[in-house]
Amino acid sequence: MATDTAPTSATAPTEAAVRAALSRVNDPEIHRPITDLGMVKSVEIAADGVVSVGIYLTIQGCPMRETLTSSVSEAVRGVPGVADVHVELDVMSDEQRRELAASLRGGQAEREVPFAQPGSLTRVYAVASGKGGVGKSSVTVNLAAAMAADGLAVGVVDADIYGHSVPRMLGTDGRPTQVENMIMPPEAHGVRVISIGMFTPGNAPVVWRGPMLHRALQQFLADVYWGDLDVLLLDLPPGTGDIAISVAQLVPGAEILVVTTPQQAAAEVAERAGSIAVQTHQKIVGVVENMSGLPCPHCGEMVDVFGSGGGQQVAEGLTRATGAKVPVLGTIPIDVRLREGGDEGKPVVLTDPGSPAGAALRSVATSLSRRERGLAGMSLSLTPTRRG
Ligand code: ADP
């Protein structure tokens, strides 16, 4: 660009000098140079010494955007000949995020996710909800315990970074052990469980951004020694976050189980959460309505504490959105034994299987474990029998 500041052009910085300065800027969270993380989109140097730097954020609305912008500006401003710095922010594509996750693995070959292999017979259910506190983790834990009690080999991945309450609800404070390169999951009530909480000191809350979360989930799925599982349940964080997309990428065959309360507002968000499955082409296996009424302690009649019909509404909405029938698989009443069981690490399906909540959860577990998987696209590994 020819401007009247042309005389300074003789001293305009080189791109190499600007990139060298950028290589000294670390991503505030990953603690590695942004140049190594593929976060520098572009460097443009005008003749007047004004430098424009394009930076890729790892995710939209990245909480570190301001820190990153000011450290980039500061670093580039220090390069001799730079008159001014403009930082333009963009967001990485899914592909770029995958590359970043790969580079964070330090060049190690990506271990395969066994559940994503065509011959895998493990049914994977990703348990999702629109918002927190609707009982998603309680449902996950009880379904897992009920299936294990029925003799199935069951695993749970607690990927709810905000809640990670699964170990407590299953009554385990066991830590995973490492054998060779594999992580061995602790087991409780016959359920193998791995939780993000097992990897954070003092169960501290985790604030991880997209690539880190993707990496954590990938590790839980690929580096944990699960053995031959019949069913794997993933307890996802509430809402329609990055993690749902990661699940779709890592285990394309995972089916979504939506948990909602009967409340209209909760139902609306659940519907939104479920409709992400439409974008990711995942199947929604059904809806579980939790906290569906409280049996009156005096007369036994149901009181609709959180309204009614939310589960049905979500199922209908998702049926419309996906074009495939999404059923309500069960309605779980409010039951103090369910909450106590969660607090004590003894799932109600085991301690009180005949209670209304216990029975309803067991029935959902049965319908999920009995489902036949379609054979389309699956290798049957048939070998001819010997005549004899
Ligand atoms: P989420 O995983 O959706 O955040 P949780 O499973 O942690 O929800 O449940 C939130 C709280 O509500 C927990 O204390 C749990 O014990 C309680 N709870 C969940 N479902 C029921 C129910 N049907 N009856 C009574 N308490 C319940």
C-alpha cells in the first residue's frame, strides 16, 4: 500500500520477524506457542508498517479472546518497524480443531476408538439434556446399574464436565490405574466407569475448551481398557455444546437418549439439544421424562410438580425434526429413594427395584438393552462351517 508514510517502508518489518514474535505468544490455556497450534491465520504487512494478524480462536466465544488479542498485539508491537497492529479474530473449522487435537497428542498415532469400528457390537448411548438438574446423571447411572444387574457388560463415560457426579452416584471413589498405555476404569455395581472428575485434583471443576474436551473424550473412548462391552453410556454435559459434535465424530453410531422433565421450558431446551442430532445425522433412540409427578404420600395420587407432557412434547418435536419416530421410553416419578440412592452411591434400581422410580428405570433399561442393532453396514464376520 503506497501512502505518504512511504519513507518508513524501508524499515517495514518482515513477515519472518512478525511470525518469530508470534511464536513467543502462548495460547493462555494450552500453554504452547500459537504458531505451533495452527492459530495464526494470516500476517499482512502494509508498507506503512501497520501489521494485520489473523488469529483463529479454537471455539466461538472463546473466553480467552481478549487475553489472546492483547498478547498478540503486544508481541508484534515489539518488532522493529511496526507502526500499529490490528488483530482480526476468526474461529477454527472442525477440521482445524481435529488437527489441533492431533498435534496435542504430540504426534502419537491416534488410537482407534473401538466403538467406532464397523464390527463393534457395543451399543453406545449418549445421554443428553437441554439443561442441568433434570436428572440426566441419575438416569444414566440407574440405567447402567440395571443393565449390569441383568448380566450385561456396561461402561459409563462421565463427560459432564460441569457436573461429573457419576462416580459418587455409583459409590466409587476409585482412581483409574494405568497398565502399559491403557487406563483401567474402576468398577462399581458391575459398571466400569471413567469420569473427568477422576483426572482433576480434588475433583476441581474443569473449564476446558473444545479441543481439550474432544481430546479428553477421545482418550476416554480409545485409551481406556473397556473390554468387550454390550452397552456404553455417555453422560454428556447439558446443552448443545462442542461435546455433542465430538461424540458424533468419535462414535458416529452413538444414539442419543434425551432426558427432560415434564416442564415446558425444560422440554423446549431438550428439543433443541436433540435437534443437534439432526445436524450430526445421529439417531435419537428416545426420550425419558424424569420427575414426572410426585406420588402423594397420603393418597398415592400423582401430583404434577413440574407440569406434564414435556416428554411427549419433546418426542413429538424430535420426530418431526428427524422424520423418524422418537418414542417416550419411560416416565420416572419423583422419588426420594432415587435421590438418596444417588447420594449414597446405591442406585435405586438395585436397592428398591420395585419402587415406582426403580421399576420405571428398569423398564427403560430393558428396552434399551433389548434393542437389536440394524445389520446394515455391519460386518458379520461369517466363516463357513466345516462339514463333518
Ligand atoms: P443432571 O445430571 O441432569 O444435572 P442429576 O441426575 O444430578 O441431574 O439430578 C439432580 C438432582 O435431582 C440430584 O440430587 C438427584 O438425586 C435428583 N433427582 C433426579 N431425578 C430424581 C427423581 N426422579 N426423584 C427425586 N430426585 C431426583
